[in-house]
Amino acid sequence: MPLEIVRYAEKNLEPGERIVFQTRTHWITLVKPSVSLGIGFGLLAGATILGMPDHQMLREDPGTAILGSPHILILPVALYFLVQGSLSAFAQLSALKGSEMTITSRRVIHKEGIVWRDADEIHAGKLEGSRLIKQSWLGQMLNYGTLAINGTGGKVITLPSARNPMAFRKNVSRLIAFHENRQRRQPSRKTTKNDD
């Protein structure tokens, strides 16, 4: 039975709360593991093409034939890149599938992880703003970047390699403005004493 991924924000909405904007980690995070795997497979293919020493050399001087073979030197390097790339790819795929960055009508929610969850949130009344920490030229072209959502008391939620970072920032600003306007419109409750 496949692992069913339940959307954290949808499952944890309060009564009357709705999702305004949602994004995830960008697929660009899979590039580094893919490069490592590509190098590993390339080196493995190269080692296979170079092959083991021929039988004549093995019969005459087995120690020198095996140790002097390029195959023996390339194989551990290829295995290193394959293992490193596989572990990194698994970690990045988990982050890609398990990341959820949500703006609701009341708060900002950031959830990471599939099996072990790490969730954080800042309510609208405690939001101070957001800023784009890092966006390279490639990030501008492919529409991803690292965001920081600032809350009162120095609380910061960092959203690494988020898709549509500028749209996310715009929606955070709208949530802050909406909450401030609503606070201003609420009549101040004054208690009056009636003298008899």
C-alpha cells in the first residue's frame, strides 16, 4: 500500500479559515543529486569499458595486473558518487514531496517532512512581514528563491527554494494589511457605568 501524503494545512484548518495561497519546494533541489548520480554512472560505465586486466596479465603477475588496472581506481570513486547521489536524491525527494508552504486567511503555515513532520506557523496578528533572502539569476528565470517570514518576538520561518516566492510575499503582505484593517474597523469596547 503506497504512502498517502495528506496535506497538512487542509487537514488543520480552523472553522471559517480558508487557504489563500500555497506553494512547495522547487524541483531545482533535485539537480545536485542528479549530477552526482550522473557522474557516478558515467564513471561506472567508463570503468566497465576499460575493463579488468586480461587473463594473460593475471596469470603472469596477478597483484600488479589488478592494482595497476584503471578499473580498480575508478570503481570506488564511482561508488562514492552513486551512494552520495542516491542518499541526497532520497533526502531531496522527501523534502520536495513533504514540503508545504501555505497562507490561510488567518496564518502562515510551513510544514516539512513526510514520516516525521516539522510544522511551524505565525498567526496574522503576529506577522511583521516577509523578505526575499536569496534569489540567483537562475532563480529569477525559474521562479524560485529563499524567503523569510518574520513574526513578532524575533520569530522567523525560512522557506528554502520556494516556488513563486514573489507571489508568496505579495500574499503575506495582503494578509497583514487585511488583518490590520480588520483590527482598525472593530469598535473599541468601552465599558460605561450607569449611575442609578
